[in-house]
Amino acid sequence: MAFSVSMIALSSQLVVVVANGVPVFDVTRTCKLDLAATAGLSDTQSVKACVRDEKRAQQQLESQWSKYPASIKAQCIPQESVGGTPSYVSLQACLQMNQWAR
């Protein structure tokens, strides 16, 4: 029984560590799926622009991550997994809107 409690304690600490950083998204996949869903075809230039915007948003989130309260992060991060196309641009918008609403 003590082994189970130890594993739970260790696991919960690992989750906290992971939750403290910006989540990792496959933005190339997200951009390709979004483009395919909206246009029905693949446009390399649009994918490149999308990936560029996503990476810019990721960098901004990394530099500002600590300023967002954990409660807002806990609300916005799960929303990004809905639909299977997580986006740093969308996550950034969610965090900012929730921050302004406070």
C-alpha cells in the first residue's frame, strides 16, 4: 500500500511540473488540418504562414507564461485539446481574454 501512495505522490508532482510550462503542440499538423478543413486543399504558403504565426505565439507565451494565474491556465489548456487541433494563437487569446475579464 505504501508503494501505491508513493507512486501517486510522485505522479502528482510530475503533473504539476508539466502544467507549469507552455504545453507542446504539433503546429504543423494543426495548420495542415485547419487548412484542409477550411479550404479543402493544401496550400504550402498558407501552411508556412500559419506555422510562423503559431511559433510566434508560442514564443510570446513562453516569455509571459508566469504572469497568467494557474486557474486561467487550467481553464484554457483543456479547451485546446477539443477538436484535435491545438493552437498557440487560440491559447494566447483565451488566456488574454480571461485575464482581461478578471
